Amino acid sequence: MQTNTVEQAKNFFRTYAETTMPLHAALVRACCAEPDLPEDLALILEDIGQDYVALSDLINQALRTRRAPLPAAE
């Protein structure tokens, strides 16, 4: 992936989070006010969060493999 593509991805995810998180929060607050709040809504959101954590782990693993090992202590 080219640097330009990485920058585009960063901008996309930043914009996505800044746009959708307030919408998601408002939707969840509205759902919490409903008498028939579904019990599985929290699990659905947790599953989505775990998917993002897995994506973050992929990035962190890629970064770890690219770092040069520290020199051995003498």
C-alpha cells in the first residue's frame, strides 16, 4: 500500500469516527429510552467493537514485525 493510500485510509477512518460515533451515540441513547430495548443490542455493539480491535491488532502486529530488534545488552 502506498503512503498516499495509507494517508487516505487514516483520513477515512478519522472522518468516519468523527461522523458516525455521535450518530451511534444518539441512536443508542434513543434506544435506551424505549421500553422494548433489545437485550442483545449491547452484544451487537460489543461484537462490532471486537472486530475493530482485531483490525487494530493487525496493524500493531505489522508495526512490530517492521521494527528493528533492540541490540543485546552487554
